[in-house]
Amino acid sequence: MEEKREMEGDEGNSAKSQVAGIGYEETKLKLAPPCSSASRAGTEHHDRKRRRDLSVESPEDPQNPRQRNGGTEGVREIEGDEESSAESQVSGSGYEETELKLAPPCSAASRAGTEHHDRKRRRDLSVESLGSQASRHGKPPAAKAPVVGWPPVRSYWKNTLRSRTFVKVAVDGTPYLRKVDLETYGGYRELLTAVQAMFSSCFTIDNGNRLVDLVKGTEYLPTYEDKDGDWMLIGDVPWKMFVSSCKRLRLMKSSEAVNLDATSSSS
Amino acid sequence: MTYFPEEVVEHIFDFLSSHRDRNIVSTVCKAWYRVERLSRRIVFVGNCYAVRPGRVMARFPGMKCLSVKGKPHFADFNLVPHDWGGFALPWIEAAARGCPGLEELRLKRMVVSDESLELLARSFPNFKALVLVSCEGFTTDGLAAIATHCRGLRELDLQENEVEDHGRQWLSCFPDSCTSLESLNFACLKGEVNAGALERLVARCVNLRSLKLNRAISVESLARMLARTPHLVELGTGSFTVEHRAEAYQRLIHAFRKCKSLKSLSGFWDVAPRCLQSIYSICPNLTVLNLSYAPAIQGADLVKLIRHCFKLQKLWVLDCIRDKGLAVVASTCQELQELRVFPSDIYGTGTAAVTEEGLVAISSGCSKLNSLLYFCHQMTNAALITVAKNCPHFTRFRLCILDPGKPDPDTNQPLDEGFGAIVRSCKDLRRLSLSGLLTDKVFLYIGEYAARLEMLSIAFAGDSDKGMVYVLNGCKNLRKLEIRDSPFGDAALLENVGKYETMRSLWMSSCDVTLGGCKALAAKMPRLNVEVINDRDESDEMEENPSDMHKVEKMYVYRTLAGARNDAPEFVEIL
């Protein structure tokens, strides 16, 4: 029975078991013996608590089509409901408790046709949060993989608030920095226009797309710090690539930029 | 009473403001039924599939205001597949045929096509108000039709809809002769709007009291509009990106100072903390403040703002306000009735933003609090017990601990006792959402004490069928029950089947209910629609005849007079 499940779990290719194979890659883990009332008694409460434990990161997740819903796959520990009536067993709700993150079926026969659907339904509570019980295996807990529809916030709101790409904008010679959300802009021109609006007292954009302080005549060069910590000139890479790699913006006075060039080329 | 002339009976019925009361009097006798139905002006349909549109129009020919709700609540969280249903068109068609005097239409969680909006625009000469909440399926072309044809439109209120942008011209479709607008809300539109046309529209609608702009409207434009609408009561700002030394900003401050009637503020996308100062002059008058779209404002700036808002009754805010900020709210906003704290960092671990401490602080300062939606990282029983004692007036209590099934961090116990205290203390509780680690015990408490409970939301809770049964047997006013990821199966489902006819609906997803159980329910209760909703990617893999033991992924049960609906997609099976 367990071997059968292992095999199905490994068949990451067939559609059925892909859907069904949620978390069954955890065959790498030790399996606890399947349900037995003795093992359940007295651990009921504890197991209920662990039911929501985080699950283990599965290396085959990226292939799993459920990824888009549940992110990293894992198996929710299911509480055995030995205290419920026989009817619930008949109804197929015979959950088993396991020590680890696998839930071998209690009676494979009755579940034959429903097995893969059940497995599909095991919730992947790979939600990362404070204080939650970490994986027992020394692996890092599943990272940032949301359960479908959890937390219960409207997707409309989530999308509106999604912007996490605030970066600081510094302009040489001004006393304070600002922050912009890169995702709200469609391209470089929009970004520079917005920055210009923020620091309108400092400079404006001339025809050549350069930032110029009309009063003093100093020219500003838009630069940004990328993920590697290097200072780059804005505009070389495609916009989306820029958005994903930009950590902060700095509008340097051209005169300083020349110096920077000289020093950075040596590092 | 039957000896009174009908006019007198009708006049008496005028004093009945609630739908429920009017529904009840209509069942007393035929005469009253007749008087009531002919005099009913406001009709509320809580589930669009509970009754056929034509029947509603036939019964209430004098209807002026119609409200209809479509998808189940969990559709908000992507738990209902996209094409499940909830179409507005049949309702608009039926109204066009049967109630051409319709003046107001309110739709929630429905699919509204441009075609339906066009039909709406042309069919009701007295049409005055359109309110769409959490709807989808239409574009700005549909809005153009409304703007063009609805003479005398007073209200166009679009709240959190998914609207496809087909260009900015729709707003220009309001004719120059349109001066009747009192409320305009297009905050949910993503695209640009013709700012000039908007400013002119706002200027000529002298009765405008509520204006909620979308993100595309600049501060300059806002300042100009505010200067023309000093009597505005509700304002949703557009984008608040402005350099604080800019002239536009100065004009804005000046305009705000003149708006002595402003009571409600929202919007504030992209606002720089410094620019919040512009509204300090209005804060002392504010009763409603919605900052839930402003992640850039951190706790300290929020607090500075809130210190000015001592008349606040409703506050929606992000959890970056932190516990300390909530303490300031507690000491400043003594009139607070509704608080919503939304999570700003949904997926990341982040730092704990608000905890039980913030809630306890609020409860000790804001004794009038009756409505709560609180997303937090942790909660304790002790805190909930304190909150229950401090605030016995809750009518809506929704707590969402972000980590599903998390116990009390101090004691490692489930939160049964905490929620138990809430339901025991808050005798008027009508709506409750649970979270955290919970056993069957919490449902025992709910069944026993939550006598007025109408809506209950359960997620990742309970141990056995007993939990659900406690609720079904206990809460006699229960109307909506929605459950996800909880171990309730057929035994619970079938324990009290008559109950479902007293309720609007039951939703169960990722529970232990099987196809056999659903079939049994459908067989026993012909006046319920039992819908089994399969995930679309699954339905190809579904066997031809799934066994009855097969567990059902999503089930939606509702009472209905209309029988099985004929617009269900193929992944929905109606038993």
C-alpha cells in the first residue's frame, strides 16, 4: 500500500498523479505506521495542533500543476477522527494521524477510487509565519507559499496593494529622500517624469531626456543600485528587468558621476 | 385589521423598514399579502438563484429599488471558479419587462456584462442609482452607456469591481445637461479618465456629495475639483503623489480647508507621509477614514494623523499601524464603532505587525466598538476574554490569525475559550469569523450562546462532525454558514437537513463531505439546490461516474424556489 503510493508520487508525469502527487515526494521521509487507535489516543490534541504544521519543501514542486494554487507542496497532517461515529468512516473521512507528513490510508481498499482525489485535497499549508512549527527535518520551512484563498482578503485588494517595489530615490543636494513604487510606471520615461515631479524644485527633464537643473545648469545622471550592489546607469536594460533588479535610485550630479566612473572601473 | 381600508393598511406598512418585517406581514392573510406586495418599493434578493427574476417582478410591480447578490462570499477569496454564475442580465431583462419604473439597482458579486449595462441604460427612464460591488464582466464601454442614456442619474457607485479598461472616454459621455449627480465613485477603475471632462462634470453637479476618484487622477486635478465642491461629504482621493512644495499641494491644502462638510476620506494611494499634513484641518470632522490602500504610510505618520481624528467612527487601516498605533487610536477615538486592520504583508514573514495587544488596547478605549475585522499574527485566549468583557456590543466580529490553526502562543491551547467568551458576552452578535487552533468545543459554545448569529465563517477548525452539528442545532438565526478545510463530513451534513431551508446557504470546501452525502441531501430536500463544484482542471480527469465515496471539493447548498438553475457551467453539478 505504501509502496503503491510512493510510486504514484514519483510518477510526476502522469496528469493524475501530478494532481494527486501533492507532497508524496515526501517518501523521502520516514513513514509512520498507518492509523491505529492506540497511537492516536492521547496524542489527539497534539496532533490537531500539528495538523496545521508547515510541510516540507518538495523538490518536485515546480512541476506540479497545483503549484499555482498552493505553491510549495506538502501534506497537511490529518487528524484521525476516531471519536466520530462509524458513519463518518463510511463517508470516507477516515483520517489518519501520522508522526510525519505522510498520511497512508487506513484502508486502501475502500479508498481505491478516491485516493487520488483525497490526496489532491490535502491542504498544503505551507504558509510561512512566525511561531509556526518548523519542519522537523532541518530543511528550511516552505517559503512564502500561500494556501488558496488564505488569508481571506479580496484579490481585488491584494492586487491593488501588491506593490512591494518601493525604492528610495536620492537626489544629490537635496536634504531628504523619497520613495517610489517602480511597478506603477510603464517605463523609464514615466519614472523619470514622476521623479521630476517629486523633486520639481531641483530639476526638469530636457528634450534629450536628461535631467537638468535649469537654475544652476547642473545636469543629473539617473543611476541605480542593482541587486549586486553595483551602481548602473538607468536605461540600458529592458524596463521589467530593471524593475526586478533595482534596489535604489540616485540622481547624481554629472560631475560626480565622472569620478564614480573612474573609481568603479577599478573595483 | 382586515376591516381597515387598504390605504390605511398600506400606510401602516410604510413604517416597516426591514425586509424581514414586510415579508412576515405578507404571510398573515391574502389581503395583507396583496397590500404589501403592491406597496413594496424596496426588494432585496440575497441569492440570485433562490427565486426567478420574473417571479420577483410579477409579485412586486411597484418595485423601485432592487438589490441582488450573486456568488457566495468565499468567491472573494478565489474559492469559486470564475465562470460559476451569478449573471445580472436575466434580472435586468426581467426588470425591463416587469418593472420599468425601476430607479435603483444594487448588485453584489455578480457577473455584469456590457450588454446588461446597455440594456439597463435604455430600459428605465427614471433610473437614478447604480451600485456595483465586487462585480466583474464589464468594461468602460458599459459605463459609457450608463453615462449616455441615464438622464437624471444621481448615483454611480463602483466598489472594488474588476473593470476592463476600454478607454477614457466613458466619462465624457455624461451630457452637458447632466447636473444631477450626487455620488460618483470610480475608484476601482485602473485606467485614465478624461480629467477635463470630470472637472466640468463635477463643477456642474451642484448636489455632488460623494466623490471617489481613481488612482489616475492627479493632485492638481483634485485641487481644482475640490475648489468647486466645498459641500462634499465623502472624498476618495486619487493619486496623492505630489511634491509638498508644489503649488498644487498648496492649493490642495487651501481647498481642504474650505471643505467644512467633509466627513469621510479614502484613497491616498502613493501618498508621501509628509503630504498627510494637508488633511489635518479636516481630521477633527472625520467620521470615516480609510487608509487601507496606503502602504507607504508607516505607523508613526498614521499615529500623527489619527491624533487629530477624535470623532472617528469607522477606521480602516493597514497593520503597519502596529499595536502602539492602535493604542493611540484607543485613546483618541472614543466614538469608534468599526475597525478594520488589514495585513500589509500577506506572504512574507515580516515582523509581527499587530497582535493581541493592539486589540486589547482598542477594546479598553473604544467601548462603542461593534464591528471588527482584524488580521493579526497571533491571539490569546486571555486577550479575547478581556475584549469580550470590554466590548459587549459586537455585532460583527471577524478575527483572522494569519497562520491557520495557530494556538494561543502563551499557553499553546486552542482558542475555544476566547471565542467562547466573545459569544457569551456579545448577545447581539450577528456575524462571526473564526481562526486559529479550534476544537469542537468552540462550536459547542457557539451553538449554545450565539442566539442571534446569522453568519458564521469557519476555516481550518474543529475535530469532528460534532462541531458542525452543534452549530446547526444551536444557532436558530443562522442564515449563512461557510466552511473550508475542516473535518466535517456526511454525518454532520445530514444530521439536520431541515435546517438548510431556514438558511440562505451553506458552503463547504475541502471538508469531508462525499458525493454520496450530497446526493442524499439533495434527495431528501427537493427545495434545496445542492451544487457540487469541481475545479476546472480536474473535470477532465474526473471519471465518468465518480463513486459516492468520492469526496467533494466544493459544495454549495441553498434554498430555492426556482429549481435547478439552467446557466450552470459544466464543472458544476446540481444534484
